[in-house]
Amino acid sequence: MTCCYSLHRMLLRISEAIEEYKPQDATTNPSLILAAAKMAAYQHLVDQAIKYGIAKGGPEEEQVTNTMDKLFVSFGLEILKKIPGRVSTEVDARLSYDKDEMVARALRIIALYDEAGIKKDRVLIKLSSTWEGIQAGRELEEKHGVHCNMTLLFSFAQAVACAEAKVTLISPFVGRIMDWYKENTAQKSYEAHEDPGVISVTKIYNHYKKYDYTTVVMGASFRNTGEVKALAGCDLLTISPSLLGELSKDHSTITPMLTVQKAKACDLEKVHLDEKEFRWQHNEDRMAVEKLSDGIRKFAADAIKLETMIKEKMLNVKNGQ
């Protein structure tokens, strides 16, 4: 298992946590950037991004968009100074149903990293796992060699479509799946082996390995160490420092629960999904439909809050304040 941090976790104790746990990769999203942008320690990044956006010119909306892209990349650059691997930078969630705009925004982000001397192999573009997002990922990978991290993934249909699109990586949300079942069913607690999130990721991993898909499975959003241990052997896992701390004190033997050998022996049929079948199968999973739309709405809301903050600061700069 290789661990990966989220931005806000890194901000809390970035140097000591990275030194202690040595994560390979790191990830950001609009909610984490919003929280970070409010911190005094990172105002210089906000100020630099605003100056960049103003200098690029154009209508206010275009200046704000350029500022947002620059700010996301600036935080990514700070993270890359601390890790050996890749940083995930997310495309605006409000574009989740517009393939062409997602591709265009992703390429602008990659260009900003390139201007800063960071090659695209150290960047993962995060896209919502809508049908449009998955097809944007396909185009970015095939035509531009841009690696993608498909986020907000909750259904098997989403995972199958991502594998067929040959995206680099998916991030199925273990804990958020369990949260939904606890909120919407009579069962309020789960052992690791019956955890709906664990079961979902296990099925995805087994399907990928049985049929030799190259897309990496990175389990994310863990609520406890039991979930982590139940998915030991998964390609990658995003584990918070608090859970890593608990695991470091757990001296029991952790046995890989997911293996290629087990996956090859699984009784799973190969599945192909065109757009119509994808939409139907995803629609049949109430949990996935609700969690995907909820995640997009929340990320979009935080993007709007960040834009509002940027507009205010931009106005102050223009007025010489």
C-alpha cells in the first residue's frame, strides 16, 4: 500500500507528517483549497495568483478563472516540494457535465505546471466520474498523454467505464459509501468484512485484475483502520495521518486481503458499458447517484465561495488597497 495525503491534512503538520510517514503522492480539491486560502500562511500564494489573473487581462470572469487555476497549481507546486510522486489537481466541479470544457481546463492546468518546470507525469488531473468526466479522461489520456484521477466514484458502473476509458487512476470513496448506508438503512455499524465500501472496492479491484485493466485502484475516504486493513493489497490507499498513527501502534500482522491471484480466481463476468448502459446501471444504484451529485454540489459550492473571496481581493488590488 502506498499512502497519499489530502491538502488540508498536509497543512496541519506538513513537514513532520511527511517526514514521519513519507507519502508518495498527494491530492487536493476545491474544499481543501478554500480552507487553505483563508490561512494567513498562504496569503502570498493567493496574492500571486490574483496578480497573475489581472495581468492575463480579459473580462472579470476570465480573470477570476485564470486566478483560480493559478491558485490550484500554486498549492500543487508547494506540495510537490515535499513529495517524490504526483499531485492531483481538480478541474472545477461545475464542469462535470461538459466534456470539452473539462479537457480545455485540464490542459490549462497542465500548461501552468509546465511553465513552473513541472512535467505532466508528476500531475494527475482530477475529474468527476460522470459519463462526461470519464470521456474527458479518455481524451486527455489518449490524445494529450495527461494522466487522470477519477474522483467521486461510488458505483461499479463508474469503475467499469473508467477502466474502459483507460484512465490512470480511480478513487473509490470507501467511507462515504458506508456513511450512506448508515444514514439510509437500519444497520448503524459494520465490521470490516461487511462494510459496503470495502465490498465495493474489493469487487472493483478484482474485476480490474481479473481482466488485466491497467487503471490503478486507490481506495480513499477511510473512516477507521479496519477498512484500511480489509483493503490491504489494493494498488494505492489514501490514508490520513491520524489513521496512519493508529496503524503504527497496531503490531498485529496485516495480511494482504486483495491479491491478483484471488482476483483471477473470482467468478466475475467481463462487463462492457456504452453510454446508455452506463447511465442505466449507475442510475440503478441509489447510493452512487446521491453521493455523486452531492459531492459535485459541495465542491461547486466551495468553488463559488473561493471565487467570491478572489473577486473581493481582486477588487481591492485594482483599487490600490
